[in-house]
Amino acid sequence: MTDTLDIKITKAAQSRLAETDFNNLPFGKVFSDHMLVADYADGEWKNFEILPYGPILMSPAISALHYGQAFFEGIKAYKHANGEVSIFRPDKNAIRFNKSAERLCMPTLPEDIFVQSIAALVDIDREWIPGKPNHALYIRPFMFATDAFLGVTPSATYKFVVIVGPVGPYFSKPLKVKIETHYTRAAEGGMGYAKAAGNYGSSMLPARKATEEGFDQLIWTDAKEHKYIEEMGAANAMFLLDGKLITAEAKDTILDGVTRDTVIALAKNWGIPVEERKVSVAELIEGAKNGKLTDAFGAGTAATIASVASITYEGVEYPLSDPATREFSKKVLTTLDDIKYGRAEDAHGWNYTV
Ligand code: PLP
Ligand code: COI
């Protein structure tokens, strides 16, 4: 632990809270009054500052814009019924933040500085945390390269920024998903395990095509054979097959999700066998046909636990059981919510109180 982080604070002259409609919170469109900004230069992080949320002035030549030296994180803060505020497992995001930084040749940030930075911003904007079920304050930390230089080489300067905003559910209904067999999200030796901005840019065309074909999401498969399940959109794909929780192992093509890790820990607590391994499309289709695939969902911070209604593979749709009758994902969601909103004991120490 380093000493308390020194942050210069300039409060917004006027809050936008009163003019914000908390009954209409589309994901990622509403931002709070403040943001946190810090600079990396001369080999060190400096100028930590919380200031009114607003535009950032930058050179048009920054390498983040041209070569994608940029990545982000996604975390949520929750308001408990007694008014207490907690952030869910930010220490895990701090570790992943640095894995992304290293993959993109960008500077790491000491984990406690990462956590202190977001906690300080959440504290200042705590009134922005919705006090409603299924709602939270979404925290978006990110870093980007700021050298004004068009050479393809790592920048010497960077900005670390945190913005936050109140959000409701990312998905409003169970998802009709398609198994993608042409496009690839990540290849071995690539940067799938990093939350690199470019991973999301490259996902947009396949996602748009899937939407045009009438699907809500797609399931990525491996780059070599398109035979093994990787992830579901911007969430980890998890299944209950023959009584076991199965999910792709967190290797270089998979984002090591905090929600995934949390679901695995809960399943293990409940004595459910967990297998982190290659999950073949064939076994899922077989399970969908013979009824042994009893649960299927995407797990992610924004997505939370997003039920899969049906899986389409090579043009054939395989409907799954009614999500309302699924014991496992319902228990996961209830247990997780009870912990996050402070209604149940936080036995794993997942809540970081602000
Ligand atoms: N996989 C991808 C590609 C994602 O973008 C996300 C979202 O963050 C996840 C998985 C889930 O990770 P987490 O549970 O840490 O949000
Ligand atoms: C998150 O769950 O935090 C994500 O990063 C998903 C986001 C791309 C919408």
C-alpha cells in the first residue's frame, strides 16, 4: 500500500443531477459531474486531478487514435439500502488493467493507486449512484497514448482517465445468440485477454451483421477451427451441462472476467463441479438437443448474468429451457445482488467500501 494518493479537486460549479432522469438510464449515455485525469510523463504518473466532466483537449496526431494504444476497464459501484456505497472487486480490475497495459506497451499503474483513484471519484459523485434494483454506477477507467507522433512505436506519454455514470440493465431480455463461424474476436498470440480498444472496434462489423440477421448477440469461436466456444459478445460464455459449470479456460484469447471468476467461486461454494476447459460447439448442440444443457448465460460487469434464450448454429436454431425456470443462473443472480447491494454477508470480501 502506498500513501494516500494526492488528488487535486475542482468541483463542478453546478451539478447536473437535478436534470438527470433516473427512470431512463440507457447504458453508457449519462455521465456524472466529475472525472479523474492523470498524466504519465518522464517515466512517472503525476497530476492526479478530479475536475468537472467534460472534453479533453488532445493533439490529432496521438498514437491512441492512429494505432490503438488505448484500453479500458469496466466496474460497478452499488448503493446499499442503508446508504453505504461499495465497489465490486476493483482489485481484480486493477490487475487486469495492468495486463492490458503490458500487452499494449503502455505504463502500468500501481494497483492501490488505481483503486484509490476510482474510489475518490465515486465518493465525490456518490449521489449519482441509483438506489434502485438492477441499477449501479458504471465506472469506466481507461488509458490512452498522448504523444503527437506518427511513428509506430510506443508513446512516451499517456493519460489515465476515469469517468462514471448511472446505468440500468445492459440487456432487457433473454438473448437469441448465433455461433459465429466466420469472424474471429481473438487469435492465439493476439490480445484477446486485454481490454484493448481495438478488440471492440473489430467486433462491431460481425455484431452488426448478427443484429441484421435478427440475433441479439454472437458467440465467438476459436480462430483456427471455429469449433470451440470462446466468449459471448462482451461477456464470458458460461454453461451448465450435465450438472457441471463449464466455460472456456482463461487463456490468451479470453478476457479473464471478474464476473466469470465470481460465478466460478459461487459454484464451487455450492459444490457444483466446475470445468474451465475447451467447450466444443458440438457438445453444446448435443446438450441443447437432449436437454442436458440446462443453463447458458453471458457473464460480465455490464451484462451481469445475461440468459441465452436460444443458440443458432449453421442456420439451425436450438431453443433452450425457459430462463425463468433456470435454477443455477437465478441463484447466481440473486446471491450476487444480495452481496453487491449489502443484503448478504460478503464472505469473500468482494465489496470495497467507499
Ligand atoms: N469478455 C469481454 C470481451 C468483455 O468485454 C467483458 C466485459 O468486461 C467480459 C468478458 C466480462 O468481464 P467482467 O466480468 O470483468 O466485466
Ligand atoms: C463491461 O462489462 O464492463 C464491458 O466492458 C462491456 C462493455 C464493452 C459494454
